Amino acid sequence: MAEKLEYPMAEEPLSSRSRQVSFHLPATVKETPHRDPLVDLSSMPDGNFIAIGQDGLISVWTADLELKKRKIIFEENKLSARKMKWIAASVLMPSYNKLIVGTCDREIRFYELSNFEPYCQIIGLESMPLRLDYSDRGKDESIILYGDEQGCVNIFLVSLMGDALRTWTKCPAVDEIPSIFLDSILDSGLVTFTRWKVHNDWVTQIKYVHSIKSVISSSNDYLTALVIGCVEGTKNVQKRLKDLLDSSSVKSKRSVLVGAVSPRRLPDDESIFKVHKGVKTFDFCKECNILVTGGLDRVIRLWNPYITGWPIGLLSGHSSPVGFLYIADRNTRLFSVSLDSTVMVWNIEDQSCLLSVIPKASGISGEMVACHFSSELSALCVATDTLALLQLQDRQQQLSTTFTSHSEPVLGCLYNDHFQHVISCSEGSVIKAWDFRTGHLLAELQDAHGDAAVTCMALDSSGQRLVTGGRDGSVKRWNYSPLIHHVQTLKPGSSEDEVSACTYAEIYNNHYVISVGWKNKINIFPDHEEEPVSEIQGLQSDQINSERNGHQDDILCVASCPPNLLATSSYDGDVILWNLVSGHILSHLNPLTSLQLTDGTDDLIVHKVIFLHSRTKWKNEAASLVASGPRGRITFWNLFRGGTVFACFPGSLYKSVISDLTSNDDDSLLGAADQLGHVYIWHISMYAHHGPETQPPALFQTWRAHSCNITSIILVREQQLCLTSSLDSTVRLWSLQGEHIGTFGQELLWDLKEKSSWMNTHSLDATEASASQVSVTPPNSTVVEKSNMKDGSVVTDDLGSVEDAEIAEELIERRKSKKELRTQHYRHKQVELQQPCGRLNAYQSLQLCELAYLTPAIHKPNPAAELNDPYDLTF
């Protein structure tokens, strides 16, 4: 397991959470298939990372940096006789499942995000798109903008993005891709093109900020280092006339046609920030009204976006140019990465350095070319010649993971009600069996799938047969007693055919094992131990695996319902209902075609589907299938006559992706878990039972169960408990009230009948215990009281009786503390380093494998001492 390092902090009048931060060190470092520098590194809607190289090679990585797939999107680069095509910029378009790339041939291309096939392209641009950005502005209204080598900001305003994309695909093909010229793009009436001359040098970064409806762009030019400007120009006629008279110019058009001279914005339409040596990277936060910039002079500047004359703070400490900035952790922390791969974490409120990690400590070698911070994983991904992942952990999160169930991330868990055991599997190909009543480890199986991770598990109805699927593509069957004995390999391994889900199915008293995975095929095996491996064949494989009718992308999950129903969902968001007997498709379920989703995440993938078995007798009038996704929503489907959406509501209070779904035995409760570690439990006994619903179901309870992505959630109705597993390497047991009973693998065992033995009462850190028991009610939902529950299975939160006066008093105290801290923005602080002789810079003063504690250094440098500085360049 990665080593956890902590660093001493100065005592400040701030909360302990904001002062304590550490990384898992060293970082997880993997070799990449890229031979050319990366252009962009970002997170996909499913939580994977996507890396885009200059030569058109795209690689997709899992959250733990395992290479999932790679593809060259430029077919012309595969031919030796053709001129090479290069990518200059790229950006994701998740709301339409597209990838946008800008090429050095002055093109903007659109690719399908699911399979990276070309969709259409815009050709004939006036300049090269060096930096790209995309944003949704409203219902089907989007903005695509790019900065070029001439210092211009180019803006496409698309009123109906979906219609525009479909129109562009009908244009004549160029290089076998439907293409539309920039001169013709305005004829449709759906697109407005604007080109502003903003900078005196090429654009280094560009971003559209929806909260202020403005474009922020930067360059290395001192006079136009960073500019915040309007999109289309001012709407105030009087101001426009005054500015035109003052500037003695007459410009009647705000949008420029191709070939015309690019106009400049009027003075009232933009704010210009002057920075020494320009700005290479920036970030903006509307909530805390902070703009941060970094560049070649190695100083991070904090600005009030309405005051362009001088910064409100200077942060010094990097010994090479700053190439990445990101405001995170509820707008209190700033992450910065310099080109020498040094990572620093700052507290924005008091402008102090919380952490500094040099390359020798992190193991990241080489020059940083791309960087991305994943909020869901709380991790920093840095691309150099290799790809590295730095996992962030707060002190509170470290205390919560003192006890771990596995030494690697846990990918799933099961509850065996016949033995009252818990079975868990991990990334390290380890399967463990635990006593549910005490947390005692009963059995451990190493190398279940060799060196490959165990990605999924399933139990038969007797609890004596276990099926596992691996990342190596193999499917194995085991006898469970609880000792785990290998019986049969149902499917041999294949490195390109990872098994993502498996289940048991019963078809008229015949039992089958079903597995799905990356090759968008459904494998069905009869559950007979005496049958040789070579004779096991898929049931109706010629129809159920039809590429013409079935899934066109990797299948993520599978669920069965007696006597003959099977539901599967794939990466592209398609949910298919199958007839297991005939192998025919009963219906395609896609919520995006039946309703517009205006909120939630950008995730379009259906991560989990489950059947509500108790409702099969009322299949004509009740919703019997529940799906998590797309966009972090939970959808209830009525399967009668092709499928109808009976309910659709946000599954996460934080608009996160719902990673797993479950229901109890009588389908009275629905449990969900998101990728931020939160658990949600709803009462659904009569929800969507007699027709469509307009409101979400009653929320019983929600709490923070883990520090990162939850991989499994199980409701145990007999004991009224909840079982969860997570990528934080733990499997935990909870009461439905959110009380932490214990972590499987902890030293002290528990007794379910003795509440005093639960970890929540004597072992869990007090701050985490209180945070994990808080019940939150989302908008348009109600909390069901205990008196309304017939079975008494759920109780409400005991902490919900806080008086209004107490809340008001706490808010007053917080305002006072924030007001006191903001006065420190103007107090410059000097870094005093103990040096043996002479004046050394911050980099030279660092000891081998040790990190220097740095406080903000805000002082005027001595030019005489910096004469030999290799980064003191003049442009």
C-alpha cells in the first residue's frame, strides 16, 4: 500500500480540515503508449481518464491508471506516404458524447466519445486553434471557442447544438468525414461566429465562465497577459456610442466574417490584467470571487476580478514556470504544478503553503506537459513522459481508513444470507470471507485470477456456488463452504475482454451463469459442474450477441428476472431488455429519447440496472426496473409495451455519478451509492407502483460512508443494516440510521446484538462520526418519520433537532472568522529559510527526499542574485 506522508503545519486560527493535507507517496506512475507529447488530459463521464497525443493517439485509463483502450483517430497518419496530421488542442463535449479536437491544418473535428469514430468537421478556419473550450449555455444552446496564434478569441454560438451537428453530418465529405466550411456555417441560422482581437501574442489558455457569462483568455504578452471580456459585445447603446466617439472609430458590426479584419472589444466590454512575463495558466472561482494566475515568472498571483491594477496576494515557492492551477476543496485550496513537476497546495484564505512535493519524493520525473485534477477521486493526474496519479488525503480521511479490509482497492462485495457471511474481492486478485456478525476473517484466497483483479462476483440461490469475473477476461466457478474451492473455468482469459459484471439466472428450473464485458457480447453458461469446460457454450449466442441488434459498445452491468427476462446496459447509455429463452430483444430503453435532463452530472452512462422482483405480478401497472443514469439520475421503468419512464430524479445531492444500486428483499427500500462516498436510502414500497411519479420518493437517510468511490452497496433486511465497499480498500457495516458498526479487518470485533461494541460509540473519530450521521433532505423530497413506517425498518436522524438560534449563532461566528482572515490578504509574508551560507533559492535549499515547509514569500527579488537564473528569460 502506498506510503502516507504528513507534513507539519503552522498553528493558525483555521479549521483543522483546511490546515491538514497530505498525498499518498510515491505517486502511481505508469508508462504510456504515447511517443509524442500530450495535448490534453481530462476525466471522462464514467470516471476514466482520457489522454490525447499530438499525433492523434488517444488512450483511456481507469481510475487506478490501468490502460483500458487506445486508438489513433487520424487514419492518414497510418499511411507512410501521407503528410502527418497533428492535434493542437482538444476538449470534451460530454453533453453530446463528443470529443472536439483542433488540428494544425486549421480544422475543428468532432469524434464520438464512445468509440472515437469521426462525426463531422469544420474546415477553412482563418487561424490555427491552439486552445479549445466548450460549454453549455442553456437548453440545447452551446458555445465553442478557441484561441489562435494571432492572439484572437474565436467564438461559435450555437442556438440548437443537436440540430447543428445533425445538419453538419449531411455535408459533403472531405477525407471521408462530413465537412462544412467556415464560410457556410452561418447560412443555417443556427450559428453565430465572432472573432475578437484580444492579445498581442498567441493564446495560452481560454475558458468560458458561465456564472459571469464572459470569456477569460491569457497570453505571454505583458500588456495583455489576461483578459476577461464579453462574448458578443455590450448591449448598452449609449455606452457603445460614447466609446466609439472616444476612440474615434466607427465599427458597426460586432461579429466578423471570414477574411475581414478582426475587431477589438470596446473598453467597457473587457478587463485587462498586466502581468510580468505574461500568464501561462489561470483559474477562476465565482463563489469566493478569486482569480489566480501563474506563468514564466514562477509567481502565483491572486486577483479580485474587478480590480485589474494590482493583485491582492502573491504566492512564491516554485522554482520553475507554473503550468497548472486549480481551485478545489470548496474553494479553500489552490493546487499548483510547475513545469519541473513540483506540486504545491496552498490555503487561499490566509495565503499560506500547506504542502510542497518535489519530484524526488513523488517519483514523477520529466517535464510536465499536461495536468488534470479529478474532484471525484480527489487526485491529481500529471503527464510527463509517463502518467502519474497523486492521491490526496485529508487527516479526517486518513483516520477513517486506519483499518483496511484489503491492501488494494475493493471492487465489490456480497452478502451470503445462508451462512451470514460477507465476501469481498479486490484489485489484487484476493477474495476474502468475513463473519457478518462479528467482522472476523474466515477465509482468504490469493491469486484468484492470477495477477488480474477480480472485477465482479455473484452467488446462486443456495449460497454454495460462487462465480467471479476477472480483468483478464476469465469467468470462474467456485464451491463455497465458506472455504473457497475452484471448480471450473467457464471462460478462459483474454487481455482485451475484461468481465465487468456477472449474475446467476434461473430459466424454468434450469440454472445459468451470465457474464458481460468489453466485447459487447453476453456469455451464458449452464450451471452444471459435471460438464467439461470445452463443452460449455453460450445459450442462443447467434441472436443474443447480434452486433446488428444488440449493444454497440462495452457492456457494464447485467440483471436477470425469472422466468425469462434479462437487462443489460452499455457504455453508450443503451439499456436493452432481452428474452432469455428466445434470445430476442424485447425493447431498447433510453431515457434521453423520452425526456430532457436539465440537471445532474455530464455522465451519460447507465452504471447499474436492477429488477424489483416483487412487482413482476403487476408488470402492466408498476415500474419493475430501476437504472442509475444517465447524468447521475435514477430512473424507474415500466416494462409493459416497450418500456415507459415512470419516474426520474437526481440520485445524488452533490450531482455525482451513482455507482451502485440495490433494494431489500421486499423492495420496500432502495439504496444507492455515489462516487463521492455517500449512501442514500429511499422508501419505495408504493413508489411508481400504480403509474408515473412527478416527485422523488421519500428519502430515509443519507450519510458519508467512504472517502471515495463506493463500489458496492447491499441492504440486509433481517438485521436492518447496510453493507458497503469502496476503492479506499475497506468494507464497512452500517445501521440504516448511518451508525458505523465497524470496518471488516479492524482489530476489535463487534457483536451486532451489543450496540456498545459498535465502532460508532467508542472507536470512530468524533468529527467523522458526526459528519457521517448527518441526514440531508434534497429539494422536492420528504423525510419519512418513524411513526409512518409500518415495518419500523428505518429511523430518522437524531441530529435533526438543532434549534434555529444555534444555527444563527454559528453563522455569525463563521462570518466573523472569515472577516478576520480576509484582512490577512494584504499582509505580505517573508519566507525565512535557514541556509548554511549565502543566498540560495527555494529549490537549492531542499534536502534530499525531504520537503521544505514554505510560507508565502511576497517580496521584491534581488536582481543581482538572479543573474544566473536559467528561467529569467525575456520575450
